[in-house]
Amino acid sequence: MIELDNVGYNYGGGELLTNVSAQLSPGSFHFLTGPSGAGKTTLLKLCYGALSPTSGRVRAFNMDVKGLDRNQMALLRRRIGVVHQDCRFLDHLPVKENIALPLTVAGKDLSQEQDNLQELLNWVGLSERAHANPPELSGGERQRAALARAVILSPEVIIADEPTGNVDWEMSQRLLQLLVELNRMGKTILVATHDLALIRAAKNQVQTRVLRISDKRLQLAGADL
Amino acid sequence: MSGGRIRRLVVGDAQADRVVPPSGFTAQLTLFVAAAMAFLAVFALALSLASGRLADRWADELARAATLRINAPADQRAAQTQAALTVLQQTPGVASARALTADEQAALLAPWFGAELPLDSLPVPQLIEVLETESGYDETGLRLRLQAEVPGAVLDDHSRWRKPLVDAARSLRRLGLFSILLIGGAMAGMITLAANAALAANAQVIEVLRLVGAQDSYIAHAFVRRFTLRALIGCGVGVVLGMIGVWLMPAASQEGGFLTGLGFVGWGWLMPLAIPVLGAVVAFVATSRAAKKRLGALT
């Protein structure tokens, strides 16, 4: 589904990632871990085409990401739902419209999507906050709203960058539960985190693989997790 | 531009329109610039049309008319006038020749000397109005013959003073049209600046839209529609104010000459209505180019 083949990435001359190879097969659940600044977010961006590798090749849905034009890239991003660490909402729109944003830009008729939208709001537990603006939300609510936005187009892959970075343990478990449910629905999940407790909790529920970035390279984490 | 795109531009999409937050100063700037430019364009158009009418009228009058002036002593004036009329009637290319009556000559002098002018007591030359055929007459030959047979006759074909005036009126018309082009260019420049400012101010919005799968055309459309409608509304207001201004100007009169004829005539009143449409087209092109350039620069 997403395949990294000897991918390297340089930030202004400095090498951040080198010879990174990985494959996200359909329905898999991967964690990406490593120290701060190791390149987790960069690797995620390479996966959904926000960055282009300086060497190697990234393939998504059997397409070379580097060869996609701007319109094709936009269409690719509709097939990969992304939850950003800072959520990235349009603060002038209420939560419900932010969650519906992928539908809006895809030209869907929102009046016909109201039931799905309401169902999604119920699923992430935000039906009471649908008309609040993003700055009024707590950290956990923002992450759940971001997750709802990421899945509204029913993408095949969901990528989350530190989704539990700014929430308490209880909320991180709730978010994990949502991701596990998505995985059970057949979605491919890739989560970047340095929260080892979250990884252990996930391992108790679904089959996961843990990838660790260390010394610019990607390794399969051992049984210590 | 396809019919679908025009329909989307006009009808819009309420949901898509909300994606870009309303931006205060660029909206006001665009409206003000469009209104001011449209106001000026109405006057430039009025100037151009009035100059065109004047040039056409003067050129028409110049085309086939001449005046023969008989400067002879009072006792010879009638004889020389008759001789001149005989020469003119025999000249190929002269359609008609007619001596002005005393009343007509007095009317010509009335604006300067008043209506009660005692023409008999003044050494006023006799004027003969000459109208040419389409082929015209041999001016040099006529002058030579008049010189020989009517010593007091002076042929004035009007070109000496009318032609520079016609040239000036035509230059004024070109100047008016050029002013409209300059106004359009200045408006395009200002709207491009405003659009660039709006695009820069909404960089984060654009980034979020791209992350959730928006294509460049969708993002550009959100800005282009907004600026096009603002220009249309602003130009509409400017045109209405400009037309009121032109309507309030004094009506054309013989005494006022060119200055009082500076307005629209008949169907000419409909011409300013094209300005808002042209303004919207200018805004559409300017914003489309600005959006395409800025979005193209993003990775």
C-alpha cells in the first residue's frame, strides 16, 4: 500500500534519513518511534507526499509519489487520512465544518452527508461540541476532531503524528481505541509516537509492528516493547 | 472559460466560500479601487465619446464646404458677387454656390456685435457658401480664375482652421480610450496586490486545504470568486456614481461649445454598463494569475 525503498532525506545539506525501507501492507498497524528530532515526522511526510525524498523511492497505491503532478498529489491525499500533532484546523470554522472539510474540497454535497457526519461526531464523542470553534476545544477534543477529519473520506491509510502527545492517559487510551477500531475495519494505520505505554497497550489489542528510527535508519523494534 | 466554471463563479458554493476567512482590508481595498476606477472610466468614456462626436461633426462639415469672401468696395460688391457666382456655377465639382443674405450675415456676426447690427453701414464682405460634389473641384484652378475675374474674392476652404481642430478632437478621443486602458491596467495591478496580500495572509488556510486534498483549482477558485465579485460590485457602484456625475453636467448647447457636450447621447448611456463586466474580467484574470503563481510556488 505504501512502500519506502532505500529512501534518504536531507534537510539543507544535513542527512536526516538514509536507506530507509519499509512496507505498509493493507490492514497493518505500525508504530513509528524514536527520539525527538530523529525524523519521525519527516518519514510520515514522505509517506503522504508532503516531502519528496532526496534519494530512493516512495510508492503509494502502486504510484511513485515523486512522479505525481499537483492534482494527482491532491487525490492521493484524499486516500491517506492524516492526523497532525498540532491538528491544523481552520479556526474560523466550527468543528463540524472542519471535520467536513475533506468532503467540501472533494466537491461532495454536504446536505447528503449529514447522517455520516453526525455518526462520525458521535463516534469520536464530539456531537455536543460540533458547533464550537477549534480554539475552544481541549487537547483531547482537538485530536479526536482531527481523527474524525482524517477518516471522513474513508481513506485506506491513516497516518497519525504523535496523536497522544498533548493529552492525558485516559484520553490517549480513548484515541488508541478509535485507531484500533479503524484498524479492525481494515484500515492501514501508521502512528508516530514516543509513548511506549501506548504501544504496549495497543499490542494487547491488535497485531502491531513497531519501527524505530535510530542513527538515520529504520529498524524493526525488538521484543523489549 | 467553460460554462460550468462561469456558473460556479456566479452561483458559487456557500460551503466553499466559507473556507477562506473574510479578510478586512483587502476586501475594502478592492471595493474602493474598483469603484474609483470605474468612476474615472465613466468620465474617460464620456470624454472619448464626446470627442469622437465632435471630430466626426467637424470632419463632416469640413468635407464639402467652402466660403468665398468678396472684399470689394461697396459700389463693386454686387457686380463682383455676381461674377463670382457665375465662375462658381461654371466650375466642375461645385455642387452649389449661394450668396448669403444680409440677415444670414448679420446672424453670423450677432454673437460678437449683437442682433441690432447696422450691416449696411459697415464694410462687411459678402460671403458665398460653396458646396462641392463628391469628386470636388480643382482648388488651384478655381483660385487662379477668381484672381483673374473677381479681384476681391478670397476662397476659404476651412481646412486652415478646422483640420487642426478635428485632429485635436481625434487626439482627445484617443486619449480618452488610452485613459480607459490605463485605468484597467491600474485596477489589475491593485487587485493583483490585494489578491497577493490575501493569499499571503491565508497561507495557513491554503496549507490545511492542500493537506486535506484540495486541488489548486479549488483553492484558487475560492479567492478568484471573491475578488471577481468584489470588483463587480465596486465597479457597479463607481459606474452609478459616475453616470450621475455625467448626468448632472450641463446639457450640450451652442454657446457652451465642447465643454457642455461632455456626456452620453442615446444608446451611449448603455456603454458604461459594460464597465463592471470588464472590471470583473480584469479582476478574474488578475486574481487567477496571482493565485496560480503563488500556489505554483508551494511544494
